[in-house]
Amino acid sequence: MPSVNFDEVSKYISLPDDARELLEKPERELRVTMSLRLDAALMQTDVYVVYYNTARGPAKGGIRFWPTVTMDHTIELAEKMVWKTALVGIPFGGGKSGIKLDATKFTRMQKTSILKEYVHVLRPDLMSGRYVPAPDMGTGGADMAVIFGETHLAESVTGKPPRVGGLPGRLEATGRGLSTCVRAGARQFLGCELDGLKVAIQGFGNVGSWCSHFVDGYGAKVVAVSDISGGLHADSGLDVQKLIDWAASGKLLADYPEYDKISNADLLGMKVDILVPAATENVLTAESASAVAARIIVEGANGPTTAEADAVFNDRGIPVLPDILANSGGVIASYVEWRQAKSGALTSREETFETVDELVLAAFDRVNGFAESKGTTPRVAARCLSVEEVVKSMSDRGWV
Ligand code: NAD
């Protein structure tokens, strides 16, 4: 089942039956039993590769190297990439890969062998540019460098380390785009700048910590943050940089010696101006949504709000800026890296941020313009704009 409710979307945009039929299922699903010898042992594992829709360009989406990946979840994640890339207007479709293994159980050399075999399986698609992978859970820059080492094509993969054709600012890009969305959300829905506004951020990994860094810089008061171990609260504002250094040294927030200790549930229900769920999916349920006391929600994680929670927020008049808009900074930076690789030009960190800000803000304006004119939520507006864009591209290509 696609995550987008096409019946709902059809109330606002034209969605011809043939286009809907194409969008209801992935364009391509590939399941491969990958077999290789690691040291002395023979190992077999499932690899899932999905190109959900490529009307707008190559399938773009990360490689999840995780023991619980399934084909169904890989399809869901690939679908989300279709809407995200379409919404911000970058020339990609949506894809995803899953390698059903626990990345932490392998040595660097073993992981390299697995990735080389993955490239072997997908070589024609990687060399032709049909699919452009990136890091996801369980993979990082060093793994993308292995893929580059196999293809010798810088544009065949993004999320590479900056010294190996990667992009300055890629690491920070999702948090950067998210903070830009937080700032734009305050202007749009609260009619003010971020100065002094209280922000609570769930999740203090890549996305949450960089978002806290940037919103702190924009003058907001980050009053609560959390990770899997629990959270910290200070009504006068946390020293974000100290907490980032703490987390970067591999320590948990629950062990931090200062500030009030809170649970993740406390954080979600905190009386703040802006709540940023930036940890994981389905944390805002019907129950936790009723306790939310924030004035705006900006989704940093993928799918943090269940459909039931969304209905609660809608009834309570709390605007939710959806993931496909708010966390699109990472894929925008991937686009800049791909463009840099194709042109051979160099890009500075500031230019990366400029492009992220520009595309996120343009999409933000389109989403809010649509939501206001049609009297719907930002989430429905974002879905409508994305679907409309993909349908038009499929029509341009003669697919429908
Ligand atoms: P990460 O692994 O770097 O950090 C995750 C953080 O969330 C950690 O602090 C972890 O302790 C915390 N966490 C995990 N489960 C939790 C729970 N149940 N309750 C509270 N805290 C919990 O991951 P990340 O890269 O920051 O990604 C976070 C989310 O953003 C994910 O949903 C991811 O799919 C999404 N996302 C990430 C990027 C990116 O560029 N990294 C881009 C788009 C979307």
C-alpha cells in the first residue's frame, strides 16, 4: 500500500486512472540472494533493490544495511524518495536498497567485500546512472567510497567523504534544511522570528544535533533534547554545543551531568513553541499526540507521526510540516554532490547550504500556498504537489 492516500490527493489535483495505477506500485523490485565467501565461511543474504518511480530521473535513495530490512519496507522507503525529490524539484526519482545483515557484526574488510559484491550485482545500473545510492542506516561515507572505488564514477554514488569526491556540508545538510524549515514555520504560523522561541528536539544523532546547532544559531532557545537513553531539559536553554561534543564522544544524554533529566514522552509533551521529532518513525501516536503542547511540529525523522496522530493535530489546529519537506536537505545535498561530480566543479560548504536553503524555502512556499488556497494541511498539500509533479513528468515521457 503506498503511503500516499490517492483518494485524498484526487480531491485536490487531477490524477488520471492510468497514472494512479503506475503510482500504486513500484516500477521495479529486485530481490537477489547474494552469496560470497567471507574469510573461510560461505555467506548468503537477501538484497532488496527498489526503483519506485524514475519518471523524473535516476532512482535516488540510500543503502540500508540492517538485519530487519524487508522488501515491503524497502518499497515504502523508495516511495518516500519519489515524493521528496519531486517536492523540492531535484532531477531524481525514488529508490532504495536493503542488505539484510547486521553491519556491526562485520569487520571493515568483510563489509568492503559485501559492498563489492553488491556493486557486482548492480553494476549495469550503477554505471549507467539508473540508480544513484547514498548512505542510510548501517552505511556511511566510507562505504560510499568503496562503491566509488568499484565504479570509478564519482556521480554513481553520493554521501562520499569530502576528500573522495564528497560534498562539504553534506553531513550537516539534513539538519540545516530542517532548521530552515523550523525558522520558516515560525514566520508562517507564529508570525515571528525564532529569537527566544522554545524548541524541543527528539533525537540527537546526525539530524537532531545539527538542527539544534543551527536553530540555536538563529536565536531559538533549545530547551529540551533527547536520545534513546532519555532527555535533558532547561527552561533557560541548553548549551547545545557542549551537548553536541558530549554526543560526538559516543556518550548518552542520560549520563550528562547537568540539567533536569526527562523521558522521551516528557519531551514530546513539553510546553514549547516548536517540537522537532528527529529520531525515528511512529513516535507521535494518537495517545502521545493528545499530550503535545507545542504550537508547531516540524518532522525531522521519516514518518514520526502516525495517521491517527495526524488527525489529532489537525483537529487541534497544530500545523505539522511533513518529513518530505522538512528533512529534504540531505537529498538536496546529494543532488549538489552528484552535480559537482558530473561537472568537475568544486562546491563550498556555504554554497551547499545556500542551495539547501533555497530549495527548501521554495518548496515551503509552494506547500503553504497550496494548503492555504485549498484549505488543507501542509502534509496533504506536499503530497498533492509531489504527485502532480510526478504525473506531469510521466505524461511528458509518454508513460500515461
Ligand atoms: P542517527 O542514528 O544519527 O540518530 C538517531 C537519534 O535518535 C539518536 O540520538 C538515537 O539515540 C535517537 N533515537 C533512536 N530511537 C529513539 C527513540 N525510540 N526515542 C528517542 N530517541 C531515539 O540517525 P539520523 O541520521 O539522525 O536520522 C534520524 C531520522 O531522520 C531517521 O528517521 C532518518 O530516517 C531521518 N533522516 C535522516 C537523514 C540524514 O541525512 N541522516 C535524512 C533524511 C531523514
